[in-house]
Amino acid sequence: MIRVNNLDKSFNGKKVLDNISVTFEAGKTNLIIGRSGSGKTVLIKSIAGLHEIDNGEIWFEDIHFNQLDFNSRKEIRKKMGMLFQGSALFDSLTVEQNIRFPLDMFTQQSAEEKIERINFCLNRVDIINANKLFPAELSGGMKKRVAIARAISLNPKYLFCDEPNSGLDPITAIMIDELIKELTEEYQMTTIVNTHDMNSVMKIGEKIVFIHEGVKCWEGTKEEILNSDCEILNDFVFANALAKQLKLSSK
Amino acid sequence: MIKFLTQLGCYVLLLKKVFSKPEKPKIYYKQTMHEMIYLGLNSIGIVTIISFFMGAVITLQTAYNTENPIYPTYLIGLGCRDSILLEFSSTIVALILAGKVGSNIASEIGTMRVTEQIDALEMMGVNSASYLILPKIIATLIFNPFLNLISIIVGIIGGWIAGTLSGVITPEDFIYGIQYAFIPYYVTYSMIKTVIFAFIITSVSAFQGYYVDGGSLEVGRASTKAVVYSSVLVLLFNVILTQLLLS
């Protein structure tokens, strides 16, 4: 479980996140939704400790994360996995070396054990015969899947996904969404996914938080989202012509 | 002034992070070996070419500017040796390396920053500054003195070949000149300068790359800044070190 209390974050005097309080539950796919530039990425990176926050508290279970020093944070970070918007695979390393990297850094496993773990992670994300390829040789969907494999290589307790299906075709996007949901349930992780894709919301969203201009406007489930009274949320959810039509016809 | 002090503070803090205890020394050792090849071995070609022609030009210029029967011709060899030893092999080669290695480091680290690869390292719990920068600093501190040595040797050979082929000096006089009144401390002085310049080039360029904010345009700017700032600092420290070590 991850708990955020009264989080504020500014860049050069401009407030990007304003008094955000939210709890993300373990074993569930928690979604942060909102328009581009609403502060989703800053929120997820602030929670992960990649941005220092101005005010507020971030709790991982009963650990006050943002009060820890650099070395103590490292211990918590070893339990985190993150899928970045652009995958963030290391260009100079092959697929296998990318997944091996955290294993080399933080485990005492033998070479055989590492290979076994690498192949397990790659099989889990359906990547076959690509161990020796470099990131530049992979498609967008494959890059995302390799990034997921790298993120789960150390059995993380917390998984952060920043727009995991951006730039992907609808079928690959659904595959990535399903994979994230399956892994969350399988490893009982606390997963936070940033997205503005309503397909993802309806497919994998268990708890949904809506951010608008740095302010949390709404939170609830995917069932509640369709009947919300929040106008800004409705504008976002039903911006799509087909969704708008569906809503009108349901009335 | 405030901007300069802020930058200086950030640079010092980055160095503090760089020189913290490595997570896994074995992995850092591997990285250092890789950087020695990438930043050191791959620079041998350019250092050799530049040093050869530098030595040749110094010899010819010394010869044509000392065409006087009062001066013995072996002084051409001596002038070539001392110019290369005292200034050219350390400072000029450092400026060339600031261009080659400095821009390389800044653009590599800068690209990793804008593509979130540094964030990915941080997320894993890796000290990204130390992992990315420390091996580069150690590699250049170890390897650049060898480049300096190569530069000195090739520079003198270049001078000898140019001098004898053009007929401005006999091979015997040149050899006598480069042995005449030799002060071994000059080699130490040259090596000290090389080590300090290596640290400046690597750390300043890495600093520029590490704090890139934006996209490819900013990476390009960081790369340019890395070359300019490290070149200026090399020249500044050249004056300081010369005063400290030769006075």
C-alpha cells in the first residue's frame, strides 16, 4: 500500500501538484488519469522519489519514504519497478543485459540462476529469441515488454507505469495493459499506472484517481466513473465521440 | 555571480555523489575497463596524428626562426623537446581531448538523462552519478598519462623526421639536442598537468550532461558547453599549475 498525504510540488515557482492526498491499494491496478500536462507524470515520479516534493508525506506501508536519506531510500527502491513512457532501456546493452543489470547489481545469484531468471522474465512478457538484440532493434511494443521484464526481475513490491501504452497500436496496448494487470495480481504488487487512455481505464482500472491541473478532482472505481457528477471528469471521459454517443443513448 | 555559485555548488554536490562508496566494486571495475577502451584506447589515433604534426611544425618553426650562426643547430632539437614536454603534449592534447572525449561524455550522459535512463537507474536504487561518472574519471586519470607519453614520443619523432627530411638539422644534432640539458622533472610536471586536466575534462563534461533538462537540442548545447568550459578551465589551470610547479 502507498499513501500520499497533502503532496505539493512546484517547478520554478509554478505549482504542478496541489495538495494531493490518495491511497493506492496493494494487489490492485491503481490508475492515475488526466489530460496531458495535468501532472500525472510528476505525481508518479514524486511518489517514486525521482522528484523531491515541496510539502506532504509519502508512505510505503509504514515507512515515511520522503523523510529517508539517499541510502535508506535505496533499500525501498530495490522493491520498486518502473516502466517509463519511452521504455528507458539502456541503449548500449542487449535485451538480456538490460534484465541482467539489476540482478548483477543487487543479487548474489550465480550466472546460471541469472540466466534462468532472465529467461523466466522474458517468457513471462512473451519475448522469445530476442536476448541478444539491442533496444534499437526492437519495436515499440517489444521495448515496453522488455522494460516490464526488467522491472519485475527483482520481484518488486511496487510497480509504477508511466503511460505504458502510449504510442502503441490498440491491440498491443491491450496486451500491455493485460500483462500489467496479470502481474499485479500474480505478485500482489501495488501498481500505479498513469494513463489518458480510456480503454485502459475500462480494461484494467480497479481504483481510479483523476487529476486536473495538478489537483485531484475525483477518485473511485471504473463502475463509478461512468456515472460521476464531476463535470471536468465527464468532459475527459466522454471526449471521445463514440463514448459521448454511448452516454447519450444510455440516457 | 549567483548563477555561477549555484552551478559550482551543484558541481561539488555531484562530485560528492560520484565519490561515494560503489554498490558493487566488481561492476565498477568492468565499467572502468570499458571506459578505458572507449575513452582512452580510441583516442590514441587522434593523439598520435596531432602529436606527430605538432612536433614537425615546432621543429621547422624553431629552425626557421633561429637561422643564426651564433645558435648551434642542436638547439632546434632542444626547443622541440621542451615545447612538447612542457606545453604541447599536456595542454594542447588536453584541449583536443576536451573536444573529443568531453563532447562524447556530455552527449552520452545527456541522452541518458533525456531518455529517462538515468531515472531508471535511480529507480533501481543505483547511484547513477557514481555508476556513470566514476568509471570515466578513473579511466581517464589512469589512461591519459599514457596518451601524454605517446604524445611526447610521437611529437619528438615527428620533429626528428621533419627536421631531417627538410634538411634544417642533421639527425645527430637533433638527437644531441633532445638529450642536452634534460630535466627529468619536466616529465613529472607534464604528467601532473595531464592528470589534473583529465579530471577537469571528465568531471566538467559529465556535470554538463548529467544536469541536462529538455530534449535533443539541450543535449547538443550541453555538449558544446562541456567543450567550452573544460577548455577554458584547462587553460586556466595550465597557468596556475605552471606557476605552482615551475616557480
